[in-house]
Amino acid sequence: MKQRLAIILLSICLCITSTETYAYTSNPLLPEADVLIDVGHGGIDSGAIFGKYEEKDMNLAISKKTYKLLKKKGYRVAVNRNKDYALSDDNRWSSGGRHRKDLAQRAGIANTIKPKIMLSLHINFSNKIDRRGPLVIYQNKSDSILLANLLQQSLNRVYGIEEMPVLGKKYYVLKHSKCPAVIVELGFISNKIDRKMLNDSHHQSRLAEAIATSVEQYFAMIHPS
């Protein structure tokens, strides 16, 4: 299983553009990362949908901006997809349906690369169309709780709201990823105001900046230089 994951990871690295470089461990197949960005959904899996808007596209756009900002700050950053494809397509070793394979692939990549933290970026949906703003979901681990609170505070400022992060007991990626990990719901596709903002390049950059600032704060507290 690890050999197959290594091959898959190599293919992920090769599809990154020349401007997006990686530092490598002694195993040249595996990127060494301070931060792994888990880009939610992709390919056949659109995630949340509202009209012509699809979550997978927003996730990818914001993830790319976050990647570039973190790289500029000097962090080693890996992403598990940089184009519109489903990670489940790469998973040939895990049993179960497409959704289970997708989740297993994401956790498997995290546990193979072993980043210091993982950010799983998503867009939320609610039947209550007035529900809006960011929500960060954490593991029952002190480092994940700290990271979630820093992210939530920073993203709250972007939206001008007050929200608290929540514990995610049932989320596969959080349960099965060994590194400190959080799911970052960046807003609600079901809300008219959020939807417009999430598709705006300037707002996407503000979200990326809020994430990068929180990551910097986290490492200053947990891994001071």
C-alpha cells in the first residue's frame, strides 16, 4: 500500500507547475512539508453546488492562493491536487465506494508525507439560506484545537462575524490523519452574500491571507525558530 501511495505522490508532484517546487526527504518520491493543503473534492465530485457554482472550483482557487502565500513566507507546502480531478481515481488499494476511496486517499497521503499540519479546505452548505461565514472543525488534539481557534479568529475578521470552531468527531479525514489537521469551511455556497464573495478573486486572496497569517501564528507558538 505504501509503495502505491508513493507512486501516486510522485505523480502528484510531477503535475505541479515548475514555479511550485518541493523540498524532498531522503526518499525522493515523497515531498517534505510543513503544511499539506487538502483541496476538497474535485473531478466527478463537485462538492456543494448552487446553480452554476461548484465547491470544487472555489476550493482549488483559494488553495492555490494559500499555497503561494505560504511559500512566500518560507514554508514547505504540498497540495494533493492542483487541477480538477478526483483523488479517488488514484486510489486502487482501498475498498469501498468512490467517496470512501477519496477520503482514504486524502488521509493516506497525509500519513505518508507526515506534514506538521494539514488544512482541508471546503465550502459549506445549509438549507438555511441566511447562514453564512466560516467554520473551522478540529480533531480532539491540543495542536488541532489551537490551529482551529487561530484560523477561526482570523477568518471571522474577514467576514465581520463571531463564530466558534467545533469538534469534528465523525469526519474521516480528521479521524484517520495522524498529523494535526483541521477542516476549514470558508463560507456558505448556499448564502447569496457568501457565494458572491467566494467567487471574487479579491475575497479569495483575503481568505488566503487570513489562513497564511494563522499558520504563521501557529508555528510561532508550536514550532518557534
